[in-house]
Amino acid sequence: MIYLNKLLPVFVLPLGIVCLLLLFAVWRKKRWPVVTAVMILYTASTPFVGERLIGWLESRYPAVPVAEVEAADAVVVLGGILGPQAESGFMVNWSDPVERFEAGVALLQAGKAGRLVFTGARLPWEGRRNSEGDDLKQLAVARGVPADKILVTTEINNTAGEARAVAAMMREHHWHRVVLVTTGWHMPRAARLFRSAGVDFAAFPVDFRADHHYPVSLLSFLPKAEALDETETAMRECYGIAYYALTWR
């Protein structure tokens, strides 16, 4: 199922739609699918579209200063933080959402909670020796966080699994409220899943990508690979929100 969950959305994202249109054009020897594919690819690749889609998701949960975060039982940091596993003695490979880790450590050191929780993310195609949470625990200890203050959930492979695992941990430790840390554009889907799992939380989004103060100009309509990534990321998140809205009650 985890492979299907990752694969199926591809066919309703811009690049997947473009590929299907081009295959149809070759099969039926039609010109209009090629024109449609080019229009879709251009539109999805413009910063004007990409930044607005990702910005709409990020606007649902604005950034919060550390000082204004209310105390909770634990800080929960969602996975997806590390890149390919590095060999022992080499520098760690961070992924784009490294701010999740930094925020979790900062919140704990600011006294906003007594425990720091990393989720045991482990995808079957990554070939990791340990779960991501276990590796992040070692990195946090190296930053000066006491090992006895760090917990790692059971192994999971998606955000829904993270929500279930954290809910079970809260029942086990009799926690009432946590601070939930994840990327800004991912927070709406994560919040829905954690709320559905019965987790009471304060949202602490990080790693914002949209620049809301950047004026619209000619450059906003020039295609960029980064803008295409933002468009596809936002669309994937919207599909995820819709899927769980229908399946999680």
C-alpha cells in the first residue's frame, strides 16, 4: 500500500498528466494533446502559480515565535528530515526540512516541553539501517539534549502512521498536549490527521517556502523547475487532505 500511495498521485500531478497526454498524442497521432501538455507544463512551472499554491497551504498555519509557544508535555517532530544514510564518521545528509529538527531542539531547550519525540520513519526503499528517529536522537544528543529526554515512536511510513504512533505514546505516558512541528505546507494535512487521531496539539510550522512580500513581475511568469516542484508539492498535499477527509472519520 505504501508504494501505491506514493505512485498513484503521480498520474494526477502536472508531470504525470503531461506524460499521459504525450503518450496519447503519439498513440492517436493528434496535435491537441501536445499543445495541452505544453500549456499545463508552462502554467505549473511559473512562480506565479507555484508560490500561490504553496503559499495558500502555508497561510493556514502562520509562523509562531518560540517565546509565544505554550508549554506542553512533549515536542513532536515529524519525519522526512534526513537524506541518504551516511556511513559512520561522515557528515550527515540533511534533507530540505532540516528546520523541523532545529525547531524541535530549540523548543526543548527553551523549556517548552519536557520531552522531545522523533517519529520512527523508515521507508522500505530507503535501505536505512535504523529508523530516522533513532538517527535524529543521536544527532540531538550531540547537540546537548539529554538522551533520557528523547523518545522515538514505533516504525512508521507516512503521516497517518505518525499520528497513530504519537496518539498511542500520549496514552502510554498520560500526556495531555504536545507541540507539533512540521513544514508549513505540510501542517494542514498533519493537523487534520493528528486531530482525527485524538491528539491535542499546538501547531509550530517551519520551513516556509512562499515569499508573500515578493511583488508580481515578469519573472513571476518565467518557468522554473523550483516553481514546478512547489506546484506539485501543493497539489499532492491537497490530494492528501481530500483523501484523508474521505477515509478518516
